[in-house]
Amino acid sequence: MTQLESPASQADSGDWFGTPYYALLYHHRDETEACLFIANLVRHLALRPGDRALDIGCGRGRHAVCLHEHGLDVDAFDISPQCIAAAQRHAADTLRFYVHDMRQPFATGGYRCAFNMFTSFGYFADDAENARVVASAAQALDPGGWLVLDFLNAHWIVPRLTPFSVQVIGGIRFEIRREYADGCILKTIAFEDAGRRFRFVERVKDIRLPTLERFFGEAGLRIAEVFGDYDLSPYAPDASRRVILIGRKP
């Protein structure tokens, strides 16, 4: 998930991530892949049923649901009220959803593990604000707790950006432009529906591994491992599409 930069002209302003168009454009996201990734992490971190988990920037809740299926007691939050409203259909006694800004502390201790998945990070132009996300996540962990940050590998992605593509889904023609500007990866999505033009921009800051490691260190987390894909293969800057950083609170 990435960050809305600006609403469309001649369109309702508001939350791109909460719109039905966002869900339509990204309908192909693989729930099976998400749950296999979670299964790999649960096994690798030796998490047990009843452990408390925090899903940070949960969107519509697909990773939170997978965590819950492993018996974890899950709290999940997102800044988008529309996404949380959609996620609430999955809510249960041990799966709870909240509207919350990831830069602000959610809890002081209480969690065995915290997850920030699928590039739900790098939204802010100021590195200090991105660092606050990591610090707030670390604050929620118990001693010995784990933070998993799943971010894009800009070292691999930036040279391979596809400048323009078109996807026609549900009768809507999405025109997608990608560019690198001002230290950010930008995706502009333009389309028309019912005679109205929409334009949204997703923005993710180019934050590479040394900076991520610095954020973890400043938050008091020890880097345990860095993986490069959802199978938990070793990270390789020129070959890995992901940077999956795992830190532990002393």
C-alpha cells in the first residue's frame, strides 16, 4: 500500500485507498501469497497461538486475517476510516481493527510481534516522520518482541520502472504512469467513470537498507535478519524485489 498525494480534478477528494477503484485496480493481489508469507514468518519467529500481534497500516486487513488464522491475538490499524470499515467484516474477539496514525504510539508494550507489510511505509517526505513509525512500533513491543518491516527494494525497482501502462478492469481504463522524482517513486493513476475524470498519485520515498537499519537502531531494535522475498531468501540488493527487515527488542 502506498500513500495518496493528491485527489483528482473533477473528482471527490478523500481517501484513494478507501475507494472502490483502489480495490478494483488491485483486485489481483494474491491472498494465498500473503498467507504463505505470514505462515513463513510465524514459523520463523516461533510465534504461538495466543501471542499478541500488531498489524501496522493494515489496509483492508488481509495480513491481519492471516495472522489471526494462526491463532494470534491481533490488533490492526490503518489511518483510512474507509479501509477499517471494510476490514471490520473480519473482526472477532481476538481480531480487532482501529483507525490510527502509524506515527503515533499505539501502545506501550503488550505485543510479541508487530508487522508493517507490503510497503505500508515510506509515506512521509521527512525521514524523521518515517523513523517515528518504527519508534512507535518498537514502543508497542514487549522485551524480546519482533518487528517485521516488509518494504520495496528501491535499489532493484527504480532502474526498472515501467513509465506507462494501461489496465482495463471492470470496464474502467486505468492509465498508470510511473516516475522517480525528488527521491520518491510516484505512480499516477488516471481514469474516467460515469463521465467523471479521476487522478490519484501514490508516493513512496526511496528509503534504502542502511537508512532502514538506522531507523531500527534509533528505535532500540537489534537487526536480526534481512530477507529479500516472501520465501525468506537472503537479501541481495541487485536481485531482491523486497527488503524484509526483522528487528528484535532487547
